[in-house]
Amino acid sequence: MRPQSLSVLDRAIVGFDKALRAVIPNSNPSTRPLPVDSDALPELSINEARHVAGLMRINHTGEVCAQGLYHGQALTAKNDTVREAMHHSAEEEIDHLVWCETRLNELSSHPSVFTPIWYGLSFGMGAAAGLISNEFSLGFVAETEAQVSEHLQDHISQLPKQDQRTAQILQQMDIEELQHRSAAIDHGGTPLAPPVRITMRWLANQMKAVAYHL
């Protein structure tokens, strides 16, 4: 059933369910297996495992934020085409969320304890962007995905050489984040003003600093 065919109450219930699934670990089914060549787990030292877990906690937080952003934008989108695009991107990002959770579990680690806060803040920013205009909202997505791609590539460069498992997961995520960026631009996203881009980067850096540890 298409979201716009639901009643207001039904949409609220569906939205609440999606929010819960975004913030409660291991509550989402993945439609695709991990994008890895082997099921063998790499051998990592205690310090290496701790560092990889910190990086994956950041990436998991980024995927939680993506869910919040897309859900907020879908709520306030000004036409059905953009709303459907936001829903579609959010659904694709669920696989990324599950992949990050899976790798954290393998490392005997956990997502950020502030996950509900990250989701709530991102939902608010997404809803506000959607209220401004479709073009700004889609431009916000495009800039977000560009910055996500940057930190994914940075994380890949920081991984221990033997941890190809994590590297392959992040490489596939990077490919798809850039596809989402292109889709946002194709749907009419416009470049954001430099102060907005700088503020977004600053907020992302604060999130990463906290999520690495907590």
C-alpha cells in the first residue's frame, strides 16, 4: 500500500514504527547479505578491534541520522514524487544500518548510546529542510551524502590492512551513498550556501567525535 493512501493515523503508526526500528539495534531485516567475499572474520588485536568498532559506531550513527533525515523530509515534502524518493532512499539505507550493526556485533561492540538523540536531531533537520522547499531539501540530501562519502573513504584508509571485511562493507556503502546523492540532484536538488555546508560539516564532526567513544 502506498504511503499517501493511508489515513493520518495509519501514517503516524507507520512513522513511529520506522523511528523505533531506526533506534533499536537489530530490529530491521536486511534485504541483502553483507557485501563481502568471505565469511571469515579477520584477526585483529585488541586495539585494532576497538578502533574498527569506533569507526563502525560512527558509520552506524550516520545511518541512523540518514533514517531520521529521510523520514523528516518525507513528512514535510511538498509533492508525492519527492516524498516517494525520500521513502525509497530510506529503505535502501536500512541495509547499511543492518550491515553496520552486524559488524559491530562481530566486534563484540555496540551502537552509540545516544542513538535516539541522533535520530531526533536528524528528523528535525530533515523536516525543517522539507518545509523550506523541495529543492533545498534535496540539496540537503546531496550535501549530506557527499560528506558521508568523504568520511567513509577516510575510514577505509584507517582500517587495518587485514580487515578487508569492514573495508568491503564501507566500499559498497560509499557507492550507494553517491548514488543517493546523484538521485537527489536529478530530482532537482540545488547546491547549498557555504555557511549551511560549513555548519553541517561542523555538526557532523561533533557527532563523530562523540559516537566514536559512546
